[in-house]
Amino acid sequence: MKNFIFPIAPLVLGQFPQVSATELGGWLLCAACVLVILNQGADFWRKNLKEKPTPADTYVDKTVCKIIHAEANKKLEKSENSLEALRKEIKADVKGIHDRINDVLKAVSRMEGNQT
């Protein structure tokens, strides 16, 4: 096969018309522009259109998911317990304030009763 193509190649290349330096420079400039545009398009694709991170990197195993879920439930339970303790404190404070208001109201009522 090598012997078949090699003798024909000079004949085929000899049939092309002679190209001037300006024509060759123009074609090389056009080829370089096409390559630059393709390179810019590939860079744009890699930087902006490709998914980051890839979906395969975001998958989580069921065991890891269960561990994360258990930790979240512990934190939720802890915060619910602290909220319940705060509610009890607030209720006790409000009850104390109500008791003081009732005492003051009784004292004012007695004072008004004594003046008449």
C-alpha cells in the first residue's frame, strides 16, 4: 500500500495551481482564527455550561444519609427541649407577675374601701 500511494502523491500534488505567499498567508490566518474561535468556545463550555460539581460527586450513600438524619434529629430534639425549658421559665415569670399584680390590686381595693 505504501508503494502504491507514494508514486502517485507527487503527481497529485503537482496538479495543484501554484499558491502565492499572500494567498497562503490568508489561508493560514483564516485557519488560525477558526482554531482560536473553537478554543474560546471550548473554554466557555468548560467554565460555564458544564455542571459543577458533576452529579456523580453529589450522591450520598444511604448509610451516610441515615447518619446525617440522626444527627439532625438529635439537634432538633435538643432545641425542642431547650425551647420547652424556656416556655416553663416564661410561664413561671408570668405567673409571678400576675400574683404581684393581684396583690397590688387587693391592696388598692382595701385602700379605696378605707377611704369611703
